[in-house]
Amino acid sequence: MPLRLYNTLTRQKEEFIPLHPPYVGMYVCGPTVYGEPHLGHARAAVVFDVLYRFLRFLGYKVRYVRNITDVGHLESDADEGEDKILKKARLEQIEPIEVAQRYTAMYHQAMDALNVLRPSIEPTATGHIAQQIAMIERILEQGYAYAVNGSVYLDVERYRQDFPYGILSGRNVEELIAGSRELEGQSEKKNPWDFALWKRAEPTHLMQWDSPWGRGYPGWHIECSAMSTHYLGVPFDIHGGGIDLIFPHHEAEIAQAHACFGKDAHYEARYWIHNNFVTIHGQKMSKSLGNFIAVEDVFTGKPPHLSRAYPPMALRFLILQAHYRSTLDFSEEALQAASRAYYRLMSTHARLEEVAPQSYSTFAVQPWRERVLATLEDDLNTAAALALFFEQTDFILKLYRGEEKLTQEDLQLLQRTWREVLEDILGLRRPISVPWQSWKHMVEFLIDLRTRARHEKNYALADAIRDKLKGLGVKLLDFPERTIWEQEEE
């Protein structure tokens, strides 16, 4: 079946048909680098990493652009308050560029640990000031914006005469406007719902650039419109991000694209894809609620939310166990369960690689492979795909023990499917950090020693070997004809 994705713009699943196959242009809103990467960053990165991997698996040549916001994102996510990076720089008494570079490096480190592939292009807002100024100038020329006191705002009322505003979010704009009337006259905007394309900078503002309207800095929304269209053209195929960005950020992007390029913008992107929130025990994650969890906290086991450290792949597995459009509720219990499930699946994966082919098959592999790929083609349903792999664990154990059989052709197809989907598409690294053969030979030597001890009724030695292996994360499974093993959690 063809790939189908849920398009926030049309509120339905649609067959994915790129503008210029086999080429695909995908833009995803990256982090504002003013703090440690958190679970919300991790989920968005993993979701769109899987989409990127799957598109490439399907044969597309993908240009994946994910930006770094290092200026212009104000505290209110609109036009009020202090720039988030400047606020952090002031609190830490360092330069804004130091803040941006420090937290960009932390973001990369966390995403690398989660096996998130780097995008094709990773532009920064500060590196594309010229493109943003050029886009604002064109919007002014088209009559959809106005300059006042060194700032430039998009005129939403003027825009709405030609284009719909609120089409992505489904917001009732009339109610939004009605609720804002009381604020009229309190700012330099014509109307309170207008949003900034360029902001005038005070002399003490640490990040500012020359512009036709005086010294200032770009608004948050214009950054993504300028960078996405600069690298991907307009319209492009896929625009992604977290569900919290739908309004005002992505709604503003669509307005800017139409105001700049006209109807040819086609809503800037043809498919708008959004992942849902991460909650903590059912509550929204936030520092004010005291339930904020950084990605590094998972890897180090930082209290009070975690009692021990967990490997990065356990977190990636937890993210993949939920459909990207559903809420992901994080807890240590859920992370523990995900970690156990991950190790069980990877142990089965390793055991499958050990199976020898037989003269006939007791299982039809091709239909099962098609079912797995169909779940991913159905709006990237990673949870359903993983469930199909777990359905295979008992069969593979029997296959390993010789109770089930596969021909060489079927066995190779099954092994290839496990490698392609689990490793190449879902991005799950194998858990063993030491060379596989060295680890395997050591464990099997100890299992042979334990087997001889059991035959000699030296149960104390046999139990000691079992306990020692368990302490190393190796679980033994005793069967009448042999003992096999699997790796448990780190």
C-alpha cells in the first residue's frame, strides 16, 4: 500500500505524493537552544527521524532541513517578553552566542545518543538574517505588513481579505479577534493579533542587526518561513513539528508564505505533520510543576523522578511504543517496561541471526513482512509494527531450537526484515557494546561449564555461574536438550 500520513491541514490521512519524485523536501522545527534538551525534544526528533529513515527506505531522496532557533523566540511564544536566549545569557552572565553553542552541543549529544540521524541541512536563525529581511521586504511590498517605530508587523486584517487565517489550527479567528478588542491602543500594533516580523532593538539589546527599518532582530515565525523556503522552495512537501507549534507558530508561517509568494505558496507545505505531547504521570511537563525531565536525566538516573540510569535505546523504544499522534505519558514504570521489552526484542533479534536454514518452511515470511511495512505505511504506526515483531518472538525461539523451520530464502528474508525495520527504519541499536563475537564466546563457554557442572551434580557451581551471568545481564533459558541465553537490561 502507498504511504499515508495524517495531514493537520486537511485533518485526514492522505496518500503521500511528493511534488518532484523521487525527491522529497522536509522541514522540521528544531529546538530553541536556551536550555537542556528535554523529553519533548526527544520525541519530536525520534518521530521525524523515523519518517526520514522510512522515506529513504521507500526509495525517496530526502532533503531534511531542521533549524536551530538561536534568536527571536520570545518568552510568550508571540511578541511579548524577553528573548529566551538573551534571558539565559543574562542569568548566566555569558554571551548569547555561548548560550546557543552550549545548548546546541547538548542537543546534538542527546540526539546522537538516541541514534537520531543528523538532518541534511541544519540552518541557524542568526545565519539567515539576510533571507529573513528579504522576505519581510517582499511582504511589505505586497501590502500585507506595516512598519512602525523600527518594527514590522504582519497585518492580519489585511491578510484575511485575501487568505484564510486559522486554517491550520482550526481556530475561530472571529472569536480570537473579539477577545482581543479590549487590548486595542495598548501597543504600536494596528491590532493586538498582528504579529512581529521584525522587532526594533534597544541599544542595550545584545543581538541586533542592521535592517531597512533600523537596528533590530527577526521575529520567531519569520525565521522558519525564510529558512524552509530558502532550502526547499515553495511549496515543499512536508513540514513537521510538535503539536504545540500549530498555533501561533505554524499558522503564522502559512500566513507569511502566502503574504510573500501569493497563492502559489499553497499553505507553504503540502503535508503538515505534528507529534503529540509528552506528559509526566498525566500532567503537562513543565519546570513550574517540578516535573521537567531532561534527556540526560534519563541517561544518568537523576532523582527525584528516576531511581537509576537507563540506556538511550530504552527511551527511544518507549517513544516508538506510542503512535506519534497520541499523548506519550512518561513514568519510570513505563520506561522500565520499555527497557525490558527492548532487550527481549534485541535478544530475539540476535538469536535469529544464529538460525540455520532448513529444507522447507513452516511459516510464510513474505505476508508477515508486508503486514509490518503496511503498519508503517499507515501513518507511521511504529507501535503496531513493534507489536508484530513481538508476535514473532515465540516462533523465533522455536526456530532457534529446531522446532520450526525456514528455507534459506525465507530465513534470509526474515533476518533482513528484522534488520531493516528495527535497525534501519526504527533506528534501534543493538544493546551489546563489546564486540559481539567476544561476548558470545565468553557466555557460551560459561554455559558449557555450567552444563558440565549440572551433569556432575555440582549444583553449587552451576547456580554460581547462573547468578554471575545474571549479574552481567545474561538470562539463561534451560531446555531438555540445551541451554540458550538472552541479554537483559543493562
